[in-house]
Amino acid sequence: MLPHLRRSGKALLSRDAWKIRVLLWSGAILVGLVASAFAISSEYADNWFHQLIEISPYAPFIICPLGLVLVSWLTRRFVPGAQGSGIPQSIAALQITEHTSRTALLSFRIAIGKIFLTLLGLLSGASIGREGPTVHIGAAIMFSLGRFARFPHDYMDKGLILAGGAAGIAAAFNTPLAGIIFAVEEMGRSFEERTSGVLLTAVFLAGVTAIAIQGNYTYFGSTSAILETSQFLMPVLVCGVVGGLLGGLFSTTLIQGSRRIAPLMKRRPVTVAIVCGLGIAGAGFLSGNTAFGTGYQEAEAIITGASTLPESYPLMKMLATLLSYLSGIPGGIFAPSLATGAGVGAEIASWMPGLPVSAIVILGMVGYFTGVVQTPITAFVIVMEMTDNHGLLLPLMATAFIAYITSRFVCPEPIYRVLALNFLPELHAATAADSNKPEADDKPAQG
């Protein structure tokens, strides 16, 4: 035992061990700093767009299509692989075993481009969020630092990607527990026990850094609304079934839409961006300018009861988010899905007079969000932490799992894992070989 303990002690104090620690600590702090700067910049970009449209309600019909054309062109020209959420790229990088292929998805260049282009998308009125991109950015930063340190082990690469992605979620939402759960639940196929320490440390340091900069805020404000045990059944069932069904339909439409639009995107990307931009402008106009941007303010207003939104809001927000993704620009669906879910919950609350509106709104949020991403544990934890409401824990859990089951009926595969297939080198090679065949049009588009 003594020789073994001496070897263990030497390993803990070895130069390589300290190199790993310093890399991990500095990387996690860097992720927290970047995520905080990204969050603050996103708020400014979102607000600037809303200030622009105050000039004229018709301004988005010019700003949206032109902005999306620019962002789409910059993405294809300078940072291919940065489009969409970024979570599929992170999942694909975990499944890839060849180091060079991983670097095509995770690099400092992609991280910087992702930030700049997402902000430009928000300035253009796109219905996108920064949380998925922050996962991509966090994974890219940690992986790139690992490359520079020249770690030899494949599991260390995977550990750094997982840790970076989890740190990104923790810093973006100010929800460290949700960051850990998301890494294990959504990216969990590559989770290994020996990487758990790396994951926890990264989430802690990134979260502390973000809190030091932004404060220990709650994402959508605070609400103490609760449901009595005798009131659970109907809201949980309705929010779970309706939210899960709508969320699953959104994911299925996005996946199928990406596949159908892929050939046209290759031939006429400018046309696609213009049509999507005009569609987003139309959705925003029909919703009273509430369907643009991240949806943070709208969701908080619904939850806290500060204001009411048009009945068309959930549908228009879904449409704007779908078109934003199909346009091929960088941007996530986390925040827009939570905002849509809040709108769905508000509609359901109108069906149940006498019950606490805020409580049903929160259940609608978790139901729809679960339906979209199909990660029920992450969903109820993230919503609980973001609203600082632990009194709804049991109904949130029940709603999330009902929504998950319902969503699987209309969308059998989780959206991020389907979209991740588009970034695997083997699929690209097969697609290139079959590019002249009619059935090639049925391949999934890059998401």
C-alpha cells in the first residue's frame, strides 16, 4: 500500500497534473468571462433592435432580410460550422474519434465568430438565443486550450468538451446545477466517471466568475406561486400533454424543414435568407413586435404578471424561431423555446380560472421546453433555478416527464442528436459521394 500511496502522491504533485489543473481552472474562468460578456452584449443587441423598430413598425421588413443575408454570408464565408445552436456540433465532437475532425468544429476562431454573428443576428431581429451558442463557445475554448497543452488521451479531450459545454450553460443561465445535468443528460453518451471532477470544477469556476460579473440574479425574476396538492392534476396533465405535443411538433418541423431546404440552401442561400427574414418580420408584426429576439423580457413579463401578450404570441414566436434556424445563421433555440413555453402556459392558464396564473405559466414553460429538447431533468431544474421557485418542484417534474413521453410520439429522436449527425465526417463523406443522386435530397441539413 505504501508504494502505491507514494505513487499516487507523486502523481498529484507531478508537473503534468498541475498543468492539467492550471489549464482547467484558467479555461473555466475564461468561459465564465466570455459567457458574461456575451450575455451583456446580447441584451444590448436585443434592445438596440427594439429601439430601431420603434421608428416604424415596418422597419423589420427591411432590417430582418438584409441582416440575415449578411449573417448567413459571413457564416458560410468565414466560419462554416458555426451555424445553428452549436450544441449539435459539441455532441458530434464527442462522438468523433479523429482529432483533426474535432478541430473543424471546436476552435477559437469558431468561438469568436459564433459570438459576433449571434450578436449580429439579434441586431437583425432573429428569434435566437445565446445559450446554445455559449455551450459551443465553452466547449471550443476548453478543447482548444487542451490542444495547445498537447494532452495525449482521448478521454481528456472528451472531458474538456463536456466541461466546457456544462460551464457554458452554468454561466449563461446562472444555473450551475442545470449545467451539470445538461452535460450528463444531453451529452451523456460520452460521460465517464473519471471526467466528473473536471466537469464539476469547470462548472463551479465558470459559475462563480459569471456571478462575480453579473451578480446572483434569477433569469426570469422570482415568483412564489404554488399549486396546492389538490390542484396538481389538471394543470400538470394539460401543460405536459399540450407543451410536449407542441414542442415535439416544433422539433419535427425544424428537422424535416432543414432536410427539405438543404438543396436550396446550397444553390440559393441568399434567397433562403431573404424569405426567412421576411417571414420573421411578418411574425413579429402579427405579434405586436413581441416575437423578435431572445424572448427574455416577454417571458419575464408573463411570469411576473407585469403585462399580457397577444394571443398570437406563442405561435408567432414558434414561427420566428423556426425561420431563424432554417436561415442558417448562428443562434440557439433555448431562450426562444422558454419564451414560447411561457406564452403557451399563459394560454392554458386562461382555460383554468381560479388557479395561480404564474404557476401554470411556469408549468407550460417546462412542458414546451421539454417537448423541444427532450431532456426532462434539465428542463425542470433549469426552470426551477431560473424562476427561484422550489415550491413547484413536484408538479414541474411530473409535467416534464409527461411532456417528454408526449413529445416522443411526434419526434422519436431528440433534436440535438439528430442535428449532430450532420457534423460527423462519415456522413459528410457519404453525402458528397451521393450528391448527384435523387435520394441525396433526403439527407439531413446541417443544423
